[in-house]
Amino acid sequence: MFRVLKSILCFLFLFDHAPVGAAPDRTPTVLVHGIASSKREMVELEDYLNARGVPTVNEEIGNGQLTSIFMPLEEQCALLAENIRSASADGKRVNMVAISQGGLLARCYVEKYSHLSEYSAVDLLLTMGTPHMGVFFADDPEPFYKNVIRDYWKDPFRYKDYLRTNEFLAELNNERQHNESELYRSNMLELKELGIVWSGVDEVVQPLESGRFEYYNTTAAMERGDLVVVPLGLSNTYVKDLIGLRGLDESGRLVLVETDCAHDAFKREECFGGVIDRFFGFSAADAAAAAS
């Protein structure tokens, strides 16, 4: 089944599992920030990649913080796609590294735009602390907060309402059929690698398992009022291969990485360093060169 990399031995383990003899990946890389954030908070990651010879485009979604909070994600995704299109007239391939809500936007780009000739195709999609299957707090939050994250608020007790009314995540995850369902899946299967980094102590993504594409059993929630997380390998998303996760896994292109980082720490080197090194194939020599 899917591979899980444990953070307890994160640095050594990730290096040990990097491709042997492979050159570091210096594909141009698009960085995507999260909610209530801006490109300024991605500078540490940008500098880390640049120091190792990776050209980066640190994307600003609209005006940053306010746009990331108040603009619908469908519109944010279109802005991201237009930024990438404008910067990729030669149609070159890119990697994408995204944090939190930015991971949903990056995946939206892959699913909706990456097949089009005027947009860049994506080799690596790496998301960190992203609520891929939605967010739900059992202790009902303030209505304002629910409205801010309305595009990925998913109440398992009212799952049918979610399917009927959600205009972003329900289609992005192919939880309901739509005209582009197969396109979304096939575009995901064009990735060379999908990296999913999640935290066992994430205090923002709830349930925290959403960060690794797991969610509550909605049938148990609706019929019995129980909140039980379904393991990825037993979920409809995986078993029915709704967005290509099983296909990526069976071909060795799905990698799940567990960390013990607080949610806000994903943007700091102490958290992302070993993870980035693994996915980009950096060695100790690259680190020494970057420091010199």
C-alpha cells in the first residue's frame, strides 16, 4: 500500500530513500502560500531552494492576505493559473510546493489547467499541511470562520448538503460527478510524483487526517452520529481511484510523509528542510554548498 515516511528519523530516513545516484531536481518551482498569508511568508522556503540552484516563482494570490481569506478558491485558482501561464510562454514543466490552503489551489491548478498547452505541466506536486478532504470542528466554530473556509468546510453529519452546495472541494475531489471528472483524474495521473506532508500534531487541519487524504466515515456520521476516520486505503477516494491516488500509489508516485510540526511551522526550515531534500534529491554536499 501507500508509503509512509515517519518524521522520527526524518532527516536520515529521507536521505536514505532518495534516488541513488540521481541528480538533484532543479526544475523551476512554483511556491503557493496559504490562507491569511502572503508570499512574504514563503521567503525562507524560496531562499532554501534558490541556494541549492532551484529557480523559484513565489506566487502572490491577488493581494496576499485579504485575497486568500475572502476570495472564493475557484477564483484564487484562476488567478494562480493566469500567473503561471504568464510566466511560462515556452510551456516548460514546473514543480509546485504549497502550504496549507495553498495545496488546494496547487492541486486545483493541476486538475484544471496543467493539460493545456499554454500552461506549464507539473512534475512534482508537494503539499504540506493541506486539508485535502476538508475541515470540520466538532465544537461548532463561529459562523464567520465557517464562512471564511466555506470552500472546504465539510460537515460529515450533513454530507448530502455538502455535496449539493459545495462549489469547490466536492468537485476537486470528484466526490460528485461533473463534466470534468475524468479530466481531473487524468491530469493528476500525469504527475511524476505526488508528495503529501502532514502532521500528527496539526492544530489547524481538523481532522488532522485530512492532511493525508483521510476523512470521517460520512455514513456513520449521518446514520449513527459517530465520527470515525476511514484509512486512506479503505476510502472511496482511494478504492474508486476518484482522483488518481491509487494509480499514483501503485506506480510508486505517491509518497506520504508524517511530521511532528505545528501547522505554522511548515514554512520554516526546521520543518520543511529534510522533506524538501528528499523530494528534490539534495545531498549533504548541496547543503554545504548552500551554506558557503
